[in-house]
Amino acid sequence: IICVRQMKITSIVWQFTLLITSTTFCTCLQLKNEEHQSTTYDVDPTCNTSFPTIQEAIDSVPPRNHHWINISVKTGVYKEQVKIPRDKPFIYLKGEGIGKTVLVWGAHDSMLTSPTFASMADNIVVSGITFQSGDASGGCKNLRSLGYQDTLLDDKGRHFFKRCAIEGAVDFIFGAAQSIYE
């Protein structure tokens, strides 16, 4: 009788411990997932409930951000120079498709001050955007970059370009980065 009672008590204690452990694990898992949830900013110049320019959306990202920020850029031609500073990592800049979302900038100053798009931050992903007469850096997928000379400055860091069209005539891809083009 004593052994049976001890087994029942041990079983109840074990079940209670398992229940507490499971609840704690699930709570921790939920908190961990909440930490990794991303925020989405919409860029649409025709809508009052979003950002009118890509740069305004980037400027609103908190400095030293550690969570992914999705910036969804609607179809259209955006005539602006876009710069992602070093202290704004974890940005996913997503257009609605090559030829649909177009970023154009026509500066012809020095190579360092005239790019259409420049990213100095880590953990940047760009997808579904055409850059015309400019620079693109970071991780890029389904990207189109058009220019004549100095189209893409791939200078520092490591980058991955997948299904990207980069067009130019003279030194159109240049720089000292360690990149993969697929």
C-alpha cells in the first residue's frame, strides 16, 4: 500500500512538474516569437495613411533597430535618392515587381554622393524594385538596376544578388565587396 501511494504521489508531482515546465516553455516560446515579429510600413504617394516617399519610411525606422521592418513600396515611379544609414539595420524593402516599382535619381556628382540607392547598414534585403541610374547594395532578389556607367557600386561587406538584372556599359559593376551573383 505504501509503494502504491508513493507511486501515485510521485506520478502527481511529476505531472504537475511537467505541466509547469510545459506552461513555462510555451510562455517563453510565445515571448520569443513576439520579439521576432516584424513591423510593416507602407509607401504610397497616393494614400494619406502611409509614407509618401521611401526615404520618409526609412527615416522613421528607430536607430539601432533589432527587429525586421518591412517597407512595402507600392507600384509607381519614385523620383528620390534613398539612403539607409548604418544605424538602421534589419530593413526589408519590397516593391511590387521589377518595372512596376521604379526608383529614379539623376544626380551626376561624385560617385559617393550621387547614387539612387545606398545602404550602409547590415541586414538589408531589397526585392521587386527597379533602380535607374544608381547604386544598390545589400541582399537583393528580383532587382533591376539600370545605368550607363557605375551602375552598381558593390564596395564593402558581403552581398547576395539573386535573379537580378544589372545593366550598363562601362564599369557597371565595381567595388571591393565579397558578393555572390546568382
